Amino acid sequence: MKYYIGIDLGTTSTKAVLFDDKAKIVSTVNKPYELYRTEPDMAEEDPNEIFEALIAALSELVRSAKEKSGVEKAEIAAVSFSSAMHSLIALDESWNPLTRVITWADTRAVKFTEQLKETGKGQEIYERTGTPIHPMAPLSKLLWLRSEKSEIFTKAKHYLGIKEYIFHRLFGVNRMDISIASGTGLFNIFDLKWDQEVLDYVGVSVAQLPEPVDTYTIERGMKSEFAKITGLAEDTAFVYGAGDGPLSNLGVGAIQTGVAAITIGTSGAIRTVAKQPVIDKKGRTFTYALDKEHWVIGGPVNNGGDVFRWAKNNLFDAEKATAELLGIDEYDLLTAIAATVPAGSDGLLFHPYLGGERAPIWDANARGSFFGLTHNHTRAHMVRAVLEGIIFNLFMVSMALSEVVGDLKEIKATGGFARSTLWRQIAADIFEAPITVPSDLESGALAAMVVAKKALGEIDSIEQISEFLGESESYQPYPETFSNYRELAPIFVRLSRQLQTEYRQIADYQRSHTAKK
């Protein structure tokens, strides 16, 4: 029997999943870490904390597999990666980090993004790189570093993302898979090389960036100190894999034309797959590589499960004790409370833009709001409006996506939200389409495992993932419910567009007043 480890490098934790040769989960380990938000618009992580979390997860996984299932290290064929995209770390000539990990959620580069958009330069760059112009992208982060942190920009000799940092620590290499590269805003997705014109504009060189490599590239010869700690053999294959968005599509089998995947974890996205890059003349959708033959087209949102978490912590803190008393998860209690309210929350809308927004409005200044609040509304209405608002926002993204790639015939769901029966049903009703939820919710890690099998030559195509997908459950839209959402969706859309001037003004006010404190 061969075994494979799928790694999901996420925004708030790293998960390691051990699969057997038939994709059955043997063991899972999850290691959380801090997302630092200690100043306005900041969202950073400590690269060493993430590296230590990975090593700890691997060590615990290998040890428990040995103790509980008798898995020997020689039977573990590969470790393969799904990774959060758009991260940036500046390092000096000795490979010491000069910054923490500047994550996709960091929006301090908003001024430079706006300048790119206003001059028209941003659209030119987008049409070659496939990465929408937004502070999430390393392109914008580098412009911000050059202007606001010039001492770091001058000293930096290397720029990596978090996965590249990990591979450098483990193997001493400097490589980046084309999937992660395609989300930097620096990579030409048509010739699969760093875009020299963009690099000249930013002021960095090819020598400062990793070598782009194929999704299926393998590293062997892990440093002995880490092999000893993790319990893995030094020659274990480490497969680069791809970005978490593209692999989420693969992990639910949504890699055929017209099939979309919705993911809501900390953030969220809706994506579909094409055989070649597809550019939106309005710059609303991304085009990222899964591999050279599969291109994921879609839109990411900043505001997913983290907004639900905000509601739990700030609107329902008192329910924590109740959940503990009943022996149930706090989120399950909140969705039960939300279920007591009719679809549409009696006319209460929530725009979930607590962290600015990427798709569909691409506005880092966007702010959250409840609209339609009356004396008749309760906290139950508010939490249901939060769940509905997150889905309404993804529905807006799907409208743009349909313009670019055609109608979406089928939708598959993954991520934390897929565990909630109510949230699944809300999605089916707002989209007015069946929502299919695979029984195995570890889609990113499963996809990484399938990539490993392809890299090792054990399967011919990643489309053979269908052989490894388990059963699924389908949620049908309720006609008596989605009629409510038909009335509310246009209001939600119009508001998000009409408030853009006010978003900028309130964001400027917040930044200036926070700076004075």
C-alpha cells in the first residue's frame, strides 16, 4: 500500500491529510497560527510560525499513522501542496525574512492599485497576467513596499510566497509553481514567464524571483534535520502542487466546461475551468493556472467564513455558554437561530465587506453594512442576513463569470460552509440551481494527493479524480424561497455599486482617525 500526504497551507492554519492509495483518509492534523491585524488594512503572518506548523503537522501525522495504522515512512510516496495564493515575503541576500508574510487579505497597497486603474496601466497588466488589479496581488504589494518601506525594498534580494519559503527551508531551492506565479500579477500567462515589462515597472528583476516550474515538479532530498523531525524519509517526493483555488475545483471534480465550484472558507470564490486562459475585458475575473492544460477562471471574495466568525464573536458572544451547555458547536447554534427567520430576513440585507472586497467590485475601500434595519428585526434576522449576504455577493461574481465563460450548468460546493445544511440551502435558493456537496470536504488536500499521483506517473490525467470522489449530496432550490431572493438580489447589487464613493470616503475617514490614535 502506498500513502500520500496532502498539505493545505491556509490563511489561518495548515492542515495535513494522509490518504491511502484509494484516497481514503487515514489521519488528519490541523495546526493553527495567527493572522496579524495590528494596524489598519494589515493582514500578515509569521513565516516561521507557518513553517513550524507544517513541520509539527507532518511530525504528528507520520507518528499517529505509524502508531494507529502501522504506516511505515517508506510507504509514504509523496507530500503534495495546496497553498493560499498572493502572499509575499521579502528576504535579504542571506535568505533572512525582512517582512512577515504579507497575505492576500492585506490591503495597504490600495493607493497604488487605484493609480494603476486610473492610468489604464492596470488593465494592460491584467490582460497579460490574468490577475485583477487589487491590493491582494504581489504586484501591488511591491509597489507599496517600494514607496512606503523603501529601506526594505532596497535591501531585498529575494521575493517568495509562503510555499516557496517552505520549499527553500526544506530543500534549499528557489522555485515557484506556475499556479502560484499566475496569481502574482507579475507572470505572463501566455508565455509562462515572468513579464519583463511588469518587472521593469515595479523595479524588480527576474533574479529576485523564483524559477517558475510545472505543477507536477518534484523535489527530493529533504534536509536531514527536517527528515528526522518529521519522521519522513529524506527521498520522499515533495510535489509543488498548485494554488488553493484551482485545486479546490479539482478536489470536487469541477474541471469540466460549465461546471463551477463555490468555496467558502476564511474567504470565498466561485470558479470554473477552461482549456486556455480567458481574459475579461472589464477586468472582473481572474485566470489562474491549475496546470498548463487547465485554467481556472473565476472571482475571489475577501469576505467568507471570517464574516460569520465576526458575527459569532460580536453579535452572539452570549451564546457561547449556551452552546457549551448543550454540547454543540457555536456555529451550529447560530445557524439554528438563523433558520427561525424566513428567507430574505424580512427585508434585511447585509453587505459583507468587512475586509474590503475583491470580486465582483474590486474595491479595497468597500465596507460592510446592514440595510433595511427596522424595529422588527432581531439578532436572528441579522445572522441570517450575514449568511445570505455572503452568498448574494458570490452570486454577483457568478453573473460576471457567466458573461465571460458562458452559463454555469452545475455548481459544486466545498469549504467550511458546506458543513452547514442551512447555508447550502441558501446557496441553492439564491443561485436557483442544484448545489452538489461531496461527502469528502477535504477537497484541497485530496486534489493535492491526485496531483502527486500524476507527478509520480501513477495516473495519466488529473481528470481521473472522478475515481477517488466519494458520494455527494444535492440540494435543490425551493421555488417558494428563491422568489424572495429574486426580489432582493437586484437591490443588493445596486447598493454595492451606488455606494462606491461613500466607501472611499468612509475608508479615508477611518484610516485618518485610526492614525491619530
